Amino acid sequence: MLHRVVITGIGAITPVGNNVPVFWQNVVEGRNGFGPITHFDASLYKTQFAAEVKEFNAVERLGRPDSKRTDLFTQYALVAAEEAINDAGFDLNNMDPYEVGVIWGNGQGGMETFEEQVVEHTKGGGPPRYSPFLIPKFIPNMASGMISIRHGFQGINYTTVSACASSNTALMDAFNYIRLGKATVIVAGGSEAPVTPASFGGFSVLKALSTRNDDPASASRPFDIHRDGFVMGEGAGALILEEYEHAVKRGATIYAEMTGAAMTSDAYHMTASHPDGAGAAKGMELALREAGLSIDQLDYLNAHATSTPVGDLSEMNALARLTGGRETRCRISATKSTTGHLMAAAGAIEAIVCLLAIRDQVIPPTMNTTEIDPQLPNKQAIVLGEARTAKVRTAMSNAFGFGGHNGVVVFQAM
């Protein structure tokens, strides 16, 4: 027997808000989190701005021991997970710890820690003074490990690494474990802290980043004919996936039911989506099929849409393949135009957007897009400039990553 899976808690720390209520208000109102880089001196870089988390004090949020022995990507994960756990209203003392797991997405690990230690290695003048926390702070699985350590969860625990599709991969795995009866509750999501000299520089030389240093606020412009790359972001998103009967029995508030998830591969290029969107289209088709929906029954699509010339076109071509060339009835928005691209955390954050769109019956806007690329199909479906009140009972979120990873998740109102 397959079990139903519902979402009972959410948490977020983002460039537009360090908790879910503030994040959601700013996304709906179209306020972005872009500005000059403060994490390091970017004056010699082609791109000198990013979407950074603001006013974050790890010691205040996590206490001195956990903040001292963790990298920023793990700190963000702990903050988002704690908000989600509190939101779900668990009495952790009355739960079997082996029934609660953590599946967490991350792409780069502790880049801040790694880069600091490389600098230490190159100083010379004696043996390098490596930190005993170098490895535990750097390895990507430490976010999931620390969430379980902090809360005493002893069930399934691992990290998914599929670049910017990582947290959708985590959500899909958590969904499947609970459906199959192998877990009752899973904390799933993703985090990333990539605004470091080497990570940022690497994306810059790939020409993946917008270079609008004169106007960062309008730099992320998904679907626009003048789009020139994404705005790198950081943060974390966490969702509590729970077996439906268990949630009902304890009187939990349910945001929505997760009804479908799928992953496919483009098998095409290391860093570019296939222009025809076939792999992404298949992922959407499979996720919708598992949810028992057709594309004509979808109300809202949160597009991956990073504001790159190739990626946005590929995704819209994928949607056109799914509709057979017909105009889609669903509404589309690209919330990276306000949050920036949170990399491995993007899927989790945008899944939260889908859940809140269902809860509040509102579709957040795509910002900064003033002239839609005429090559794009389904231009009429894009919600531009301001949020739109709409009936939203079904929502889908796409997340695509370097290596050709396509992750799709589907949610439905209860």
C-alpha cells in the first residue's frame, strides 16, 4: 500500500527574509535582495553583486558551539530546519526517533571553510595550521548530519548532490520513502552558501552571472530578451514531509499534499540545458502523471527560470512540448527575479512558494521583465510585475542543475 504524503512545516532563510513570513511577503510584493557583495572584496570581478542573506548572526541563532564548528551552508540549514520543525508543531518527546529522517540537498559543501584553509596552506613559513574542523565543516553531508544531531532524529539521513536540482532530489526521495512506509516524517530541503571568492569567480568565468553592476536591482530578468545571467544567492529551505494519517492523528496543520515527483537527465552538456527541453518536458510529464494530473489541470508553475539566455528558452520549450504546442492554461512565475538563484536550495525555496501560493490563492510575480523574448512559447502565461489572485489548487516546481539534472515536484490542495 502506498501512503499519502503531506507537508506540515516549512522554514526558510533567504536574501529577502530570514523566516517564512518575511520571505513570502517580499516575494509576493516583488522586493528583491540584490546588492553589492559584502562577503569578500569583489572589486576586481566582472560581477560585483549578489543576493546575500542579511543580518544573520550564527551565534544568536544557533549558540556558540554549533556556530563555531559548522560552515555557513550548515548554519543556514539548521536555521531553516528549526523553523520548519517548530512550524510543524511536533512533540519530539513522543516520537520514535527512528521514524524521523533527514534528506538534504547541497551542491558545493563548505566552500567558505575550504577556501580559508587553502589560504592557510599557501602561506608558507612552516607547516600549515589546518583546523580540526576542516573536514567536518566542508563535507556536503554535514548539513543533514547536524540537523539530526541537533534534534535527535535517528531515521534515514543522507545528502543529495545534483547541483541546482539537489533539494528537489531530496524532496523526491523523502516523498518516496514515506509513500513506501519506510519513514513517517522526513525533514527535506537544501542549503547553499556559494558567495565566496572561488565559487563566485568560477560561475563568473562561465559567464553564468549577470554583469549589470550599474543596476543590480533589475539584473535578474527571467524570460526578458535582454537577460544576461543569474544573480547568485544563498540560503536554505526546509519542508516537513509527513505521512498523512500520522499528521491527521496529531492534528497537524497541512499546507498541501505532495502527489508527484520525478527526475530525468538531459544527457547533453555539462552546464547547459538542451535547447529543445525534451529532458525537462519528460520530467514534468512523469511528475504530473504520478500526481494523476494532466498539464491542463495545472494551475501554477514556479519555473526554474534563472535569467540565462539558454536556460529560460529551454524550459519554455519543454512546457510547449508538454502541451503539444497549445497555449498552457497554468500561470507561470519566476521568483528568482526577487530571491536570486539559491543554487541547491532553490528547489526547496520554490517548493515553499508553491505551498504558499496554494494556501493564499495568489501567484507571486516575475519581476524586471520588461520585454519578453519573442522566441518564447506561452508568453501569455507569465505573471509579470505584480502578484495575481488566482485559484491555485495544483502547483509544480522545476529545478534543473549542471550535469543535466531535471527535478520536478507537484503539490495539490487537500
